[in-house]
Amino acid sequence: QVQLVESGGGLVQAGGSLRLSCAASGRTFSAYRMGWFRQAPGKAREFVASIGWSSGTTMYADSMKGRFTISRDNAKNTVYLQMNSLKPEDTAVYYCAVRTEVGLGYNLWGQGTQVTVSS
């Protein structure tokens, strides 16, 4: 069974950077698309960015464009989220997710990693 394990979260000052990683483990792993979402306290989960596993095409939420960069390493079954110019409002639990097949929604989720940005 495939599992997603996020890492790289932590406490950072405003203006700082963090890089999140999400590694997929399991005997076989295939994906159509991988994405990052986040959920702040008291708020709904929101889309951050996604990347096509084969195509490499990327999508970003408007508020993250220019600050966040998603990338992947297919050989390591890992997706990354480089976050720069962090703001206190970026504080949230960040989740990695996978769409295993085209036509399906995000059907595999990690446990999340906390990102806290202090002002």
C-alpha cells in the first residue's frame, strides 16, 4: 500500500523560506498528478499547487504564484514545495496529495506537516 510522508515543516520568520518534501513509499507507485494543499486553523483546506507526474506541468493558487515552486523527482517518488517570502498568513498544516488516475480526484493523502510563520 502506498503511503505519503511529508517533511520539512517548522517555524520560520516572515520573509524566510522552507522546502517541504513528500515521499511516496510502497512497492508500486504511480500518479497522474501530485499536489499540495494547506489548512489553517478555523479555515477550509485550500489548494496550493500541483504538478503532473509525467508531464511536469504545474498549477498554482494565485496567492502562491511567484513565491512557491512545486517540483518532483520521479526517481525518488518525491514531490517538493519550495516556499519563499513566507508570510504569517501562510501558517497552516500542509498536506501532500495524489491523484492516482486521470478522472479521479485527490485520493491519497499524507498526514500533513505544520508550517508556522512568525511576524
